[in-house]
Amino acid sequence: MNKIILNIKESYDELVHKVSWPSRSELANSAVVVLSASIIIALVVSGMDFCFRTFMENIVYPS
């Protein structure tokens, strides 16, 4: 039981005193970068899907 309590105390000490947490502005900037990258990747995948679907409809399975 003492090992568990010691582990919890050491974990708390590390999280409070040793971890470098980002500021609110750094966190907001990182969120914007992730959102922008996600949108760009989604657009690229959507464009590839459109091209492949058009190819399949017109070349492989013509009406």
C-alpha cells in the first residue's frame, strides 16, 4: 500500500513541478495548425476519391 501512495505522490510532484505545460496561446496555435492540416488532408483525400470514382465510372464501367 505504501508503494501505491508513494507512486501517486511522485506522479503528482512530477506533473505539478517538472512538466512544462503549454500556455493558452501556444495551445490555441497548435490547435489551429492541427485543424488546418486536417482540413487540407481531408480535401486531398476527397479529391483523390472524386478522381478515382470518375475514372471507375467512365473508363472501367462505362454507361
